[in-house]
Amino acid sequence: MLVTPGPIIWGSIALSNYARSDSARPPANNEVIPAQTNPQREPNVQFVAVADTVDETLAAACLARAAELRPALGEKCEILVAAPFVIGGDLSLAELTTWHRQTIAPAAAAMANRYFEKQPDRPITVLLFSTKESYEYYANHLYRDRGISIYGYYKPRERTLVMNISTGGGTLVHELTHALVAFDCPDVPDWFNEGLASLHEQCRFREDQRGPWIEGLVNWRLARLQQEFAAKRVPALVDFLQDDNFRGEREAVNYGQARYFCLFMQRRGVLEKYYSALRQNIDEDPRGLKAVAAVFPDRTWAELDAEFRQFVADLQASE
Ligand SMILES: [Zn+2]
């Protein structure tokens, strides 16, 4: 049975005890650029549904997750349920709604439109905290997590994003990408998972005749990658894709190489086709090399490598 996804507000009534921080504010440093024209984004539309209908079981699971979070988050936090998302944090309901409407829902809709065959069938929790201090407090209070990224992180087992939203929305879309890819292609190799997620750190929501999509933009990771290329310290693509040690000592550069190879594929018009080929043959091609060969049938690996290096060299930080 299907039900129409009505956003269910699970707010805290006892707000009078809550000395809300003035720093809780709408996104000021949001790297995600909203679409210029989006018929779904009328000023009076409060919620953007990710899908036309939501499974009743999923809606019930989201409510159960919200009920579980309610005492854990405490009265200083609000919770908004908009299946498959359970969005909570020390922001006002209006601010949580804005993050859902302007960032979470359009990003999920765009990825569903262009990449995914399987949609989330279990809740994804998105925790948004207004300051570095409250983010660190709740990460420790809820999960005993310490020494965390200043931006935010994703907890795969809990399907939960924990975000310091004062740093902007780019990392939110990055971690959201991981949460959604996990439903559609759980065995995705690290390089592509991080490449696609990082591509979305700096992005623009677009819409064309095929519906919404996310355009990756140049970001801060470019300068380091260009330096590494100039110093001849970047491995050939075929070696990079084969190497299973993404999180090793070269992790920072690996993120850049993965991100800009995804941008390269997007600019060449083959990123969606690549994702599809990767998912389809993930068992036989777990690193996604054959999928690269399939979307660039006219290039040898050496030619592709040279073209990619030139692409990176030609990118401008201001693009
Ligand atoms: Zn990531």
C-alpha cells in the first residue's frame, strides 16, 4: 500500500527552556547553487517530495526512527520527517525545512533521476548542527565520536549523516551521495564512491528536458591535484583505479584524482553511462575498469590518461 508522503513535523513543544543560539541561521556559505528555474520551488511549497509516493512501511520506519531520536537529541533539537529522510538538529523547524527543500530533496531527486535504479527503502537520518561546538557535542553525546572532521561525516551502519552545517551544504550533499549510493550500488569501489560524492561538494542543481541533475563544479581540491600532476606524483589512471588502497597516505590526492576524473567523465557526457555500466557489472568488474573502457571505446588507457591530465591542467580555479 502506498501513501502520499506528507512531511510529519515531530517538533519539540517545550521550546521555552531552549536558549537558541543566534548563530543558528540559514545557509550562508552554501556551496550548492540552487537551480535558476525550478517549477517545484514555489515560495509557498514547504516540502519537496523525493518520490510521488512513499511506501507505508518506510513512512512507519521513519516515524519510529524519529521517536528513537527524540529523547536522544533532547529538547534543544527539532526533528522533521520527510521520508526517506529523518532530519534533526539544533536548528528551527523552518531552517530544517529549508535544508530539506533547497538541498536534501533536490539532490536526492537529481541523483535518483540520473543514476539510481533502487531507491532508499529504509530511513536515512540527517543530523544538522548549527555550530562546531554543538556538532562536536552531539557527535560525542549520541555516538561517542571524537576527533571528527570539521565538516561532517557519514555513519554507514546507522545510515546517519552528522553535519556541522555552519560549514555549508557541500559536505551535506557529499555525505548524502554516500547514503543514497549505498542503497543502489552497495559494492561501489571507494574511488568512485568518493569521486562522485566529492563532485557534489561544489555543485549546481540543474534541470533540463530529462529532469533534474547535478553539475559538478571546480573546487578547492583542484590546486593540490594540479601541483601533484606538475610534480609527476599522480599515478596513471589504470593504476589508480586498480589500487585498492584509497585511504592510504595518498588519500588527500586520491580524492582529487577521483573527483576530477568524475568531472572529466561528466564534461565528456559519459558519467551517467559510466555509473550504469559500473553497477551492472560490479561483480565481474569490481574496480570499474571495464566500465571505463566501455564508455571510452575509442581511447587506449595511455590516450585517456593524457587527455585527463590535459583536462586537469586546463581547468581554472574560477570555473
Ligand atoms: Zn566521502
